[in-house]
Amino acid sequence: MGRKEGEVREEESIVPYQVVAGPNGDAVVEAGGKQYRPPEISAMILQKLKTDAEAYLGESVDGAVITVRRTSTTISVRRPRTPARSPAWTSRADHQ
């Protein structure tokens, strides 16, 4: 989300849908003669998951927790693994 169409050209060749430049050069999906921004696609996917969960459970679903596997390109992975030294991270040994 939030990427320009020019930044996703490599990925465009491996997906089964058309990715085009939107009004601001953002990457958008074109399907059925309409353009959909990434947040719209996410909303559709979440609605489908909700519908399927309700059908499976036989009751209304009002909330859910969805987890996503972290990949090596996630910014948090590239951060140093040691905490910064700040009052919130100091230990008793730091004060002796």
C-alpha cells in the first residue's frame, strides 16, 4: 500500500490482475473496467473473510484478530535487536 506504480513493475509480471498508475501515480488494481486502490482491495478481502467466518460459525462476527507473518523485508527486522538506553530500558545494574 502507498507505493507508486513504477515501484511495483517487477511484481506486476507475476500477479493475475492488471496494475496501473492511479491519479497520483499510485499503484491501483484495474478490474471490470474500474480502478481499486489498495485499501479498497483490503476492505473487500476483510469483508469476504467476515462473511466466510460467519457462515462457518453460524453466528455474527463483530471483531477478529488477523496476524500476518513478518518477512525479512519488514523494517522492524532491520532494526537493532538491542533496546536503546533510555530510562524505560535501564536496569538496576545500570545504576550501580
